[in-house]
Amino acid sequence: MEEAQDKAKSQNRALCDRSVESERSDESDSSDGSNKGKGAIQESPSKWIERVLGEPLYQKQREFLDAVPGNRRVSVVGCNGSGKDWAAARLVLWWMEKPSPAKAIVTGPTTRQVNDIVWSEMRRAYSMAAGRLQGKMFRTARYEVSEESFALGFATDSPYNLQRFHSPNLLVVVTEAHAVRTEDINAMRRLNPSRLVMTGNPFVMAGAFYDSHHSKRHLYRTVHISAFDTPNVIEGRTVVPGMVSAQDIRDRKDEWGENSSLYIGGVLGRFPDSLDNSLVPLHLATAAANRGLTPSGPVIVACDVARFGNDKTVAVRRQCPHARIIWRVKGRDTMQVAGWLKGYCDANRVDVLVVDDTGVGGGVVDRLREAGIRKTRLVPFIAGASASDRNRRYANRITEAWFRMAEAYREGSIDTDDDPALIGQVASRQYTVEGDSAVRLMGKHTMGGSPD
């Protein structure tokens, strides 16, 4: 894999060098004062951004942007922090420089994604243009050239009447397309846009965005962006602040492992292979993050105890569908863990405290029993104990617990932290079927460490 990554870096450096030479050639073409260079710039979003906005691009951004003029549908899948939204925001401004009428829609799964990320980048680019653009930027997610030419941003769950967006020059940009429902993307398609652009991460294994890179790939011009394609990684230094870096890759490799779904998707920008024996698919683990469900019912705090080494002690607070990590620490002994749990239960409403009683956790349970916890029922959890449901062939209690949790993920009745480590661990846990047809979680060694 390292040889392939080095080769990719060399290829990208060469491509970047050729792009610079191409730009110099364009400059010489237009140096005589004619419109020869101007037309080329207007037909190329990347050249327009670099010349008019004065902002540099890297090779994969140029590939993405310059795919738009010649293709009705473009779908870009990439790693986290690769500048997809940055480029899409400037693409919209380029589109709005077309002769009237021209319209653009920017949509995504949440108002925050559209307003605070894409439209924020549009505002930044607009201010850098310093009056060279023909439109006016509003405080809301609206950019207007005239009554017939404007760009508007809204989330897919907003009550907009799409019928009024018909235009002979209509651009639709779907950001975070992996998290947008197929029916919402189909609604955009029914507008018959001149150009449909989708950008997203490879964190789903179904839906319109996934299909655009698989079964319906022939209908799209697809672009793939790996972290190893980005300038900070290629140069080995900070070229673009905030973009993925070589240190980010090393951190994710150490935390997730190169073979994990989260590394394959979040770093390599590739759709991971579907694992039939994974309890919770990656797209379900991702979909559960910050789902917006309301906490209700008894308060349950559960603690997975580690001691010293690389594993962490983690405590989670759950109220029916709503689960959040409240404590994650490394290198605490059992007395310190017991003291923290007792202090939290005494200071907050906690109906049930569940502590992993297997191995080192037994010392925490013993200390809590000795110290006592007011108004909180202490439940030791023994992973190897018999399953409570005798009608199903779970090999032990921990397997039963994971299968019940997986059912909540499938039903959409769980709301978790948007935490990469949590998502990666949940999506990486696999099971096996034994000779007597009993199912059993595969050992911790398959995950590269003990899950939290």
C-alpha cells in the first residue's frame, strides 16, 4: 500500500506541474489583449476561480470542476477534509456568471451543511472577488443577479416549492449526498437540471449517491478523491490550513487500522466492501449520529473499564434512544474509576449503573458495592454469562447485547455521538456462526484492540 501511495504522490506532483504550465500557456494566449483567453477561462470553472477569484486549486479539484461543463451529471466521492464543499461553493458563483436566465440550487441533508458550510464558503469567495461579480449576496442563503437569475440554498427537509426553479440553465448541487434520501434526489432530477452535481463521502452502501458510483456509474462523470491526492499530504506540509494532513492520516491509521471501513472511507475515499458478518453496517452507524431523538425514560449509565495501556475507560449515559459518551479516559486505576462513577451518580439522576464486571472491571464493582451509591441500582455485566433470551441461539450475554443494539440501529431508534472512534468500532464488530448454529461475537483481536 505504501508503494501505491508514493506512486500516487509522484503522479499528482506531475499533474500539478503540468497544470501550472497550462496556466502559463493560457496567460500567454490572452496577453495580446484579445478575448481568446477570456473565453477559455469562462468555459473552465477552475481557470475562472484561479483568475477571477484569485484562489489556487489542486489537481483533483480541477478535475471535479472542469467535469461540469461537459457532463450533465457529476458525482464526487472523497475523503473527509478534501475541499469538496469549498470547490462546490465556487462552482455555483461561476455558474451564476452565465447569461440570464441562470439558476442554481444548493441542497443537503441539514440546514447547517447548506448554510454554515457551503454558503459560508460562497460568501468568503464573493468577498474575495471584491466587486468583480455581477450578483448580490444576501444574508440568507440567496445570491441574486436578477429576478430570473439567482442561487438559493436549503435543506432537503425544507418546505420549498421546487416547481419555481425550472430554468434552461439550472445547476443543482447536492452536498453530503450520501446522507440525502433517494426520493429527495429524484425530486431534483425531475427539474431536468442542466447540470446535477453530487458530492459526498463513501459512508453508505445504498441509495442514489452510492448507485452513481456503482450500478448507475455509466450515467455520471465520477471523480474520486483520496487523502493522498490532497496538497498537504503531497507536499508534506500545511499548504491549505484545515485540509486533511499527513498527521491526520497517521492518527486515523493508528486509531482505526488500514483495513477498517472507517479508514477506507474516511481516508482513502473509497466505498468499503460490504461485510456480511458485520453486525452494524457503516452507513447505519453513521446515520445514527446526532439523529435528533428525544431522551426519555430511565437514565442508564454504563461503563466499560480499562486500566493501563492503550485501551480507554468509557462511560455512556443513555435514556431510551439517546446515548452519549460522558467520560473517556486512559490510564486510571480501578479506585479512580469507581470514585468518578460514584461522584457522577450521586450528583445526577441515574437510575441504573451498569459496569463491565469481566476482568479489571470486577474491582470497580467491588469498590462501588463497598462505598454505596444513593438511589442508583448497580448492575454488574458479565460478558460470558448465558444469554437472557433462551429462545435465540446467542453464545453469551455480550453477543445478545450487541445483537439487540444492532436491531436498534436497523430500526433507526438509536441516537449516538457523531464520534469517529465510536462509529468505527460499532461498524467493525463482526460475528460468526458456530457448529451448533449459535452466533458469537468475533474476538477483540479482529478489531485491533478492545472496543469501548
